[in-house]
Amino acid sequence: MSFSLESRVDIYDSNVWVHGLTRKSADAEARIQEVIDNERCVLVTPYIYEEVDQAIQRDSDNQQAADELRDRFAQMMSNPFISDPNYQEVSDVDLGAVRSDPTVQAFAEVLEIQAKDVPILQAAQQCSNPNPTIFTNDEDFYELSERRERYNLERIEFEYVEYPK
């Protein structure tokens, strides 16, 4: 078995990947292990990949540690249970341009979420799987789950991933 849109499809917010890879959250680490153990099919969009890559680079104490984490993340993309973007798609992503797009800004304001989360929500909306699940440890983004009906997002599930504060 490998990635299939007929299977349950999960979308991990970039913070789940980063906190799991850096072992800052046992819950996020467990979610990543579930992918490694072929228990979950996960969609990684070019936007999410670039967001993870930049967050690792920004948050790492030294370049060697950042390179090791980025390599580990890149190697995980060969897992048949991950639908990953190609190199060109990732290199074409400009996070700032995506987040500052007027449509993204409008969605963020209406939905009461951060602009950085709109592309992740859009990926779930565009996913042909009937019930994708977004995993996040961003409380504001997770709280959108309480307003799903109001915005016709009932088919999208949200799961909160614990992050120690």
C-alpha cells in the first residue's frame, strides 16, 4: 500500500512537522512516527514544504543542526505514504507573496485565522479525499473547527497536536 486519496488523508501543519522533527512535542513526534510506520497518508504541499524548510532554518541554533533536520525532512518525502511536491514546485513558492495575497488576507480575516494557515486550509478544501484532517498545534487555527458549519467546512476535520508551553 502507498499514498492514496481513497485512504484517510491527513495534512500536517508545518508546526507539527517542525516540532516533531526537533522533538519539542511528544505528540507531534508521535504523529510523524505514525507516518514512518505507514499508519497515515499525509499530503505535503509545496507551501507546507517551504514553510517547514524555512522554519527549521530560522529556528535552529546552528547551521549543521538545521541541515541535518532539513535533510531528515527531505528524506521522509520518499515515504510512499507521503504525497510530496517536486523540487520545482517548492522552489516556486514565495511564502511572503502567498500570505500577502489579497484573497488570502480576506479569507484570513473572515475565518479569523492567520494568513499563513489559509493555504493549508485551501489544500484540505481542494483535496479530493472526502474527509481530510488537518493536524495543528496552532490554537487559533484549531478553533476554526468550532466554526466549520458556518463556513461550509464540515468535511474537514481538525485535530489539535499538543505542544508544551
